[in-house]
Amino acid sequence: MCIPMRKYRAVCLSVHNTSTMAFILATITAPMVILLFYFTIYVESFVLVQSVAQENDRPIIGILSQELSHRLNGIYGDQQFDSYLAASYVKYVESSGARVVPIWIGQPEEYYKSLLTRINGVIFPGGSSWFDRSGGYAEAGEKIYRIALEMNDHGDYFPIWGTCLGFELMTYLAANGVEHRVNCSSSNQILPLIFKPDFMQSRMFKSAQRDIIDILKQENVTANFHHFCVTEAGLARVNLTDSFKVISINRDKDGLEFVSSLEHVSYPFYAVQFHPEKNNYEWIPRLNIPHGRNSIRISQYFADFFVSEARKNQHRFRSFEEESKNLIYNYSPTYTGYQPKSSFEQVYLFKQKPNSIDETYSSNQILL
């Protein structure tokens, strides 16, 4: 057998001299295999991860406000508040070294487009809003989700996190507004996580320390307060099994199995059905919230993870003055923990919001 070699005469081998032939073939093909390996890694990284020269050390997270819940409306409805934001989400983000900008509901798409170019990630918080309400939480979330998809498609790494209702909203939006939730009984229920076999391949947990995983597996450290559940069958029904990686499941009080954490396969979108922020910052006595040392560590793990994702984004406000006008520090939380029906220790209650594009911002400024 003769193998032509560049710049050299052909190398002829006996078909019986297999070891020599294998050596020459390996010499020729090994560089190609190595190049293919690194090319595959590059392509995978390009699809999901934006390469940034320097980590953002001043991350700002936008948290979506929502219309007043039934309970809050019963207490404060006569004061004409437009929306609210639970203060526990603000503290949760701040605990990991980020700041917060409230995001108003009921605004034109231009508002959300402009704001998202100035912040580094968005949280869809939990709550009790309906998805079919015009001008509310879900409609604003749809605009944000679509804009974030476009940003990521153009190489602008922009993460979204969903908690409880935000978890449900994320999958609802990915399903193009097709309802796929089921009624369930997981309110006031604390649980460990039941991980899927490949959970360590998820971005959410691949860098987690062993003791964090053990705590999540073995201890009741996740606080659940939801009457709707997303199941794996529900995800399949709306064709989302290829879009989202299910990381963990749980069972409600009646034994119904539901998805408790997931992440998008191609975008930096993450969601949990439980409430990590409550472990640290909500103390309502009638609510079953874990406050032990390990529960606090778990809360901090999720906050650190999402803020670290936001640090990969390099958006900035156009000036210090513009940034200052938009931060949550311009508002004061109201103590609601003493109210008999309140679910939160503190909330931000908002009356002011932009009324029109011309009145609120130009290409260089947003006034919230």
C-alpha cells in the first residue's frame, strides 16, 4: 500500500505492516481531530456565551413590577397605587452586589427596548397576576422576553430569571401564550429538590459546591407558594422539551409531580418555581419559610448565580445622573408585615410611572 506524502516520495507499506500504517494515518488525522474539537467548542460557546473582555463590576438588575395583588388591593387599593414590588427581591439582588431598577408595567415597547439597553438582566418576580390582563405584568413580560431574545440572538448576552409566577410566565411566553399550567397544591410547602440525573450538566448547577447540592437534595430549604404547576407533560404539550432543560422536579401535597427548576437550552434564561428570596427576607409568622443557616446559604447561592450571569452583560446608563434617577433608591418601601393578610414584610408601592414616550425619555435619557 502506498501513501503519497507532500514533498516526499510515496511511502509504501506492506498491508501486513499495520502498526506502521496506523502510525502514519494517526499522524495525518490527529491535527484534524484536534481542530474539529476546538471548532465544536467555539461554536457552542458562540451560540450561548458572549465573550466579554472584563466582568461588569457595577451590575444593575431590572425587576418587573406588577399590578396590586388581591390582598394588597384590599389594604391599599383606595390610595390609587399603580403597581408594587416586594422589597425582598430588591434585598436579594443587593446581597450579591447588584443594584435594582424597577420596571413599570403598561408601557410601550420603546420603553422596554430603551431600558434593557441600560441594565444587565431582568427578574420576573413571583406574585398573583393574571396572564390575560391587558397592560399588566404578563404583557410587559412578553415585551421584555421578546427583546431579550433579539439581544441574545445578536450576541448581546442578556439574562432573565423567573421566580414562581415568573417561572410560569417564562414558559408561558416561550409557548407563545398557550396555557399549559395545571392546578396544584404546593402553597406553604417547603421541600428539598429532586434532581434530574444530568443536573450537573446544567449551567445553574455545574459550578455548585458539593455541600450546596447536598443541602438542596436532603433538606427542606425551598419555599413553595403556588397554586399552579408546570409539569413535564405540560412542557411537552406546548413543544418546549427541546427548548428548556428540566433540572429538578418536586411533588405537591397531593403527590402531583411538577417542574421546580429549569433553564433555556440556548439562552441565559433561568427559572425556579420556589422562592429563594423568602429564606432571607420574609418573616411573616403564618408562612412556612425556612430560615436556618443552610436555607440562607441556598438563597445566597441562587442570588450569586444570577448576578454572576448579569455581570457578563456590559450595558450602562448614559450618565451617572441618568442612572441615579432610575434606581430603586428613589423610592421608600412600606412596612406591610403587620397587616393580617400581607405576604410580604415590605413592599414598594408605586403611583408614578411614565405616561408617554415623549414625556419620559429620549434617546439619551429615561425618567422612571
